[in-house]
Amino acid sequence: MKKLSIYQMTTCAIMAALMCILGPMSVPIGVVPVSFTNLVIYIAVILLGTKLSTISYLMYLLLGVVGLPVFSGYQGGLPKLSGPTGGYLIGFILMAIVCGIFYEKSKGHSLITGVGMILGTVIAYAFGTVWFVLMMQCEVAYALTVCVFPFIPFDLIKIVIAIFLGKTVKAALVKAGLAG
């Protein structure tokens, strides 16, 4: 495996820090709050690509697992990860990978990137919902009602924002000679 450059390590750390800042800020709408973590993941994919955005998310996840209050609602620790909504946190790993692959393969084409982000989000929903059903011993219909359906509009808005903001920031970084 090729060593990461100082620039790559720094950008991963910055995106992980942004996740730590925005991730806890959530809007409670039921059992599962609306989190801004996936918004930052979407932006990280555009700015960093698949590998580095996934690494930055894993850094964030590890910080949360060791107890820093970086998860939604300013919570942290292994109980949050192993709880009913922990599957969504794990599903975000797959989401970052899928979103990144679509972004890189499309060479940043907005529509294809958006499709990849939707697909990645669906995968995260699926993983998290299965986890929720198993942990709560509930019906899939209930899990979808409390964990997925209310979040679809918010996540679609986050995808649009991330594509616009991510491309704008990336263009500025390229212009400044800070990204390629």
C-alpha cells in the first residue's frame, strides 16, 4: 500500500474533524435523528475520493467508538455503535465506498455522482434497517417507517447540497493549487 502524503493525511483529518463538528448536530424527528454526518461524507467523497473519504469516516467512527461525543445527539462510545441505530453508522462505510466509486468512475459528472450517492445511501439504509430490525425485534415495515422514510427528503437535499458545495470547494482548491 502506498504511503499517504502529508497533504492527504491533513485533508483526511480535516474532513474527520468536520464530521466530528457536524455529526453531533442532529434534528430529532423520532427514534433516529436527522444527522449531518452523511452530508460531510458526500462532500468528502468529492474532495478526497473513495479511499481518503472512507479513511476520514473511519477516523470519525473510531473517535466516536472510544467515547468522544461525536455521534448524533452528542453521544459517543461503543453502546451507541452497538445499539439499534449503530447499523447506520457502519452502513456509512459502505456508503462512502459506493459514492466514491461512482464519483471517480464518472470523473465527477454531477448526475452520475448523484445516482451513486443515492445508491450508497440506499445501501446504508438497508444495512442500518436490518441491524435495527434485529436489535429491536420489530417488523421491517416499522423500521422503514421510523428509520428510512422520514429521512429520504432530507438525504436528497443533502446530496444536492453536497454536489454543489463539494464541486465549488474542489474548484477553488484546484484554482489555488491545493488539489489536483
